[in-house]
Amino acid sequence: MSDDEGQGTAAPYASASVERLPHPEPHRAVVLVAGVVATVAFVVLRFVVALGGHEPLPVDLWWHDVMVATLDEVGIVAAWVPAVVGGTIGVIVIGILIVGIFVWQRRRWDAVTLASAIIVVVAIGAPMAAVIARVRPQDSLAESVATSFPSGHTAVATTIAVTLGLLLRRRYVWLLGAFWVLYMMWSRTYLHAHWLSDVIAGLLEGVAVATLVWSAVQAYRIRRATPSSQAAV
């Protein structure tokens, strides 16, 4: 067999293997490190809260006083928007809608990534709050459930925002996501539903879940798309 014939035979296989690989992501290691750092920071904050007897920290009391002092009817209405949209029903509707769009666009791995991230953050958030059992502010305007650490609304909002930022890789997606997360964090404290450290914990939880789930799916995609002969090298 000539060299030309050998190259002609091998070329289609090489091309096919490249096409099956996911879109190259040059910052995959950075994303993984961010997930690990967020996880460690969450654990540290959780221990700080535990060492304080699960009572509000000094910074929590200070921020709560600021929210009480600035409370008015317009602010309450504005704060209820993310509270409702980011609630259980709102998250289910938004999640199904975005996942459905990804499926319709034949971006099944993006759909799997987002759905998995939402499921994971919800699955670990509620049990964690029950175990930690930190009492939310007594003057809460939005929640009746006693436990408050971490903020589930903030964790889910952050998970969706970061996951979409990693999947779509557009600056405006990151900017809108950052605005929504900060808006949610303000809303939860303005309505006295959470202490400041609760929403910071939710932020860290969301970053950790989104980045680690995305990294896991990307690693699986690359492993799945790499021919066994290359994987063994």
C-alpha cells in the first residue's frame, strides 16, 4: 500500500474523531480551580457560622440594620420580583424552558449540563439547610421556614447564571448573570429572609456546583470523544 493510500484511509477517521470532540475550552483548568476555591470558601464560612453558635455574625447584624433602615414600599415590590421568579415554581419553569431550548437547538450536552447543575444544587441545598439549622431573621417578610443557611434562592440563581456563562461564553450573559445574582442577594436580605452570610454562602455554593458540574461533563465528553487508542497513550 502506498503512503497516499494510507493517508487517504486514515484521514476520514481522524476527521470524524475531531468532529466528535466538544468545542475547545482553553480555560477548563481555571474553571475547575474556581470550583475548588468556592467549595473551600463555603466550608470555611460554614465553620465560622458554626463556631458562632449559628447566630448572626457582626457583619450580618450591620447589614440587617442597613436593610431595615432603607425599607420602603417601592423597595419591597422590587425585592419580591427575584423572590418570586427565583422561587420553586419559577426555577422549574425557567429550567425546563432553557433546557428545552438547548434540546431544540440540538445542544444536548448543554441541556444535560444545565439540568444536572440545577438538580445537584437543589438536592444538596435543602438538606444542608436543615442540617445546619441556622435561624433566619425573626422579622422576615418572605419566608416562614426557620432554616436559612445557605440561601437557596441565591444558590440556584448563581448556579444557572454561571452555568449559562460557561456554556454560551458571551460577555453579556456574564454581565446579566452577575446583575441577577446581586439582585437576588440584595432581595433576600432586603426582605429579611436571610442574613448576609447566608446569601454569600449561597453564592459560593452556586459557583462550586456550576463549575464542578460543568468540568465533570466536559471531562466526560472529551473522554467519550477520544478514541481508545489515543486515550491509552
